[in-house]
Amino acid sequence: YNGTVYSDEGAAYVFEKPGSVWVSMTETAKLTASNPSSISYFGDVVDINGDLILVGGINSNGCMGGAYLFEKPAGGWVDMTEDHKFTTTTCTGEDGFGCSVAISDDHALVGAEDDKDHGTWSGKALVFDKPVSGWTDQTEDDVIFPDQGMHNTLDDFGYSVSMHGDYAVVGSKGYLADRGCAY
């Protein structure tokens, strides 16, 4: 990182409650991507689980999109760049990878609402599993699609994602003529 500030590069801010109640305050830490660029929209979506924060950047990584994992340092949150970056081998530029993110213990889920595998903007969600040795820079372990008979052009599957334990929910804002659906 050369210190250049880019238009719409984005950031995520961590706030830690200072005692028993929230008060007016400034951030505890500022989280940024190690590869900033213009219009990366890093921080457009975020999720937190314990000492892990996952941040999406739909146009990060040369418009390929990305998801960035931050692990709380032993001394507490500080201004920092990601510990690990999640990328994909199954998406191309402008597939929307990183449009939604979720993390739950040993699994992460990243949406790619504009993926074209089953038609324009059909979408998909990608699963990242924590290796036995710990989180690393990595590509997806699995890809999630709805029933193929129900997955079509303009579904935007992956528009929103959520995880808890062994369960994942994936939103599809365009399913059935723009009525939306969650799987």
C-alpha cells in the first residue's frame, strides 16, 4: 500500500463498548484492505463473529470482488489491514463477488449476486471453510445454488447471506419476477 487515497475505496470501523453502556465515541480501530483501489466499496457489507470480522468489497481486487477476514489481535483491535483475503476461482469480473458476507465460527459465506453460471445475474454463494491449521488466504471450498429448476436469469441469488453454526440462508432479491425469496 503506497498511502494513496482513492475515491470510494472504503473502510470498516470497529467500536468497542467502553463499559456497561454505549456512549458517543470515535472508533476503536479502522480496518482497510491491503489492495485499495477506486470504487472498490470495501466495507459495503460486514459481519462479525466473536473475534472475527469479515468485510466485503464488491469491486475490490481489480473488480473481481473480495472478502477480507480480520482476526482480533491479542492486544485488542487496532488500525490494520486484513489478516486473510478470500477470493474465487469460479467468478469473473463484475459477478458481484463480495456483495454480501457472513461468518460463523469455522465457516464463511460470500455472495456473488451477479454471477452468470445459470443466466445473467443468476447469482451464487461461496463457502469458505477454516482449514485445520487456521484461516488463510484462500479460494472457496464449495458453491451453493438453489434447485436448478428454480435458478434463473435475474434471480440475484446471493444478494444477502447469513450463517449460524451449520446453517446458511441465502437471499435472492429477483426470484420469480422480482418478488424475492430466501433459501
